Amino acid sequence: RLAAQKEWAFMKVLHENGFPVPKPIDQARHCILMEFIDAYPLRQIAGVESPGKLYSQLMDLIVRFARSGLIHGDF
């Protein structure tokens, strides 16, 4: 339960500060209700049109996380 509460709180702050996370809607017990994003996880995409541009965008995001005092586990 505590993990869901903490994740919801982090998502809320990240969303409010313009980070690309789903909008958190509500949290109860062990569940988080968030906005649906109709897309594919990057790991399921076979090819990227501009890998250099994507890499740059991801690095910019990592720097934004770091400047906010956060380290994202997926990086």
C-alpha cells in the first residue's frame, strides 16, 4: 500500500512539473488509476526514424531528472 501511495505522489509531482508521465487520477490501497496513453513501449518498436534525435531527447530527460534530484530506474 505504501509503495502505491509513494508512486502516486511522485507521478503527481512529476506530471505537475511537466515531465512526460501519465496523469495520475487516483490511488487506493495497492492500485493507481492513471490516464491511458495510446502508444507502444519503446522496447516494442523495431526501428526509430531518427535514433540520434531520440537519444538526445532521452538524455535531456535524464538531465532534467538529475537536476530535480531524481534517478529513473529505467535508465
